[in-house]
Amino acid sequence: MRSLAISAGAAVIAAATIVLGSALDLPRVVSIAGVGLMIFAVVLAVVALVLTARLRTTLVLDRESITIINGRRRRVVAWSTIDIVRRRGRRLLLITKPEGGGSDVTVFNARTETDATFSVLMAEIQKRLNADRGYRQIS
């Protein structure tokens, strides 16, 4: 989302440059620079929106599996095939059992490393894995 803020700032500066360039009879090069900056701001905003839509990852947890949807790709991994879940910085690693036949899955957290939502997701995944293996909470 930083690129959208940069884009908005660039658009404001571009608009000010164009308006001041024509209002103060500054050389035409100032207005041309303002137009160029405005084009840059629009392109940056479009790229940011496209990348945000394409890089969004959705996780769907149910009793039997976790479904990872990333853009047009969809991957379903049964809880029984997951061996280990690890968190490495901003990545969540779902390491599958060698005999499961599947490959490991990495989920990237685009937010901060201490994002509360990601921590809750990790706890929920661990809870589902425990339920799949027949473990129960000891109080």
C-alpha cells in the first residue's frame, strides 16, 4: 500500500507543478515535467493495484484440509499429509510428509512480521493439525 501513497503524493506534486507552471508563466518544461510525473503516478497506482490483486493469498481451513488460493492457483493439502509447520520471519512453511507425495507449501505474509492475524492463523493451523492427529487440549 506504500506505492499507492507514493502515487497519490506524486499526483499532488504533479498537479501543483502543472498549475503553478501555467499560473506563474514558468517555462514550458515545468509543465511537461508535471505531466510526466502525473503519468508516472497513474502507472504506479495501476501497477500497485494489479500486484495487490495478483499477490493476494487466501487460506481456507476445513476439517480435512487447508486450501491455498494464490491468484489463479489453487492448492489443497490434507492435514494428514502435513508433517511440520514452521514460521520463518514473514513466511509460514507447511512441510509435508515424504510419503505424502506432495511438495511443501510456503505462505508469505505481506504485512509486518508481528502481524496479529498471521499469529492467529498459525495457532488455528496448529489446532487443526492437533485435531487431525487426535490430540486434545490438556487443561
